[in-house]
Amino acid sequence: MKQRSGITRRELLRGNGLADRLPLRHHISSAVISVLPRHREQVCVHIDDMEGVEVHAAEGSKIVAVIEGPSAGVLGERLMRINLLEGVLSANLVYEQICDEEESAS
């Protein structure tokens, strides 16, 4: 029987040994956040205090933020935390780029 290289189906389903085989990735996304205008400054402060999140622009009832992390799940978790802030009406990803760690380091 021929020996296969790579990840077996069993390893994939169990997640065994994948960390050493998969390239490290870095996810960068932007989000548009709609807020009640009177809460904008407070929401901006909370967003800037979050790890991997930075306010890029804020005007009226809109905030544009950049979110970075090691996986789409981490980005989603950070976006959910933003959605739960007082005064936030909605927070939506509008762009996502995935880079290999080697690409983002250069």
C-alpha cells in the first residue's frame, strides 16, 4: 500500500498535529460600527482598549475600526464584543485579508 504524506482524515477531524503542519496565518479586517451619536466617544475608548482592535475613523454615528488576530474566530469574537457595547447599534465586517505570517512580517 502506498504511503500518503500530509494530513489524514482522522487527524483533520480530531485536530491532531495540525498546528505543526499548517502555516501560521494573520487575519486583518475592517469593520463599520453604527452607534448612537451620544455614545460614539465612549465606544471609541472601549474599542481602542481591546486587544487587536483600533479605531481608524469616527464621525457622526459611524466608526471604522481595524481588527487583527490569528484566526477568523478571534476576529468574530472581537466583533461580538464590540456589538455588545452600550450604544452600539450594529458592527459588521466589510473586508478581511488573510496573510501567511511570513508575508505580514515583511
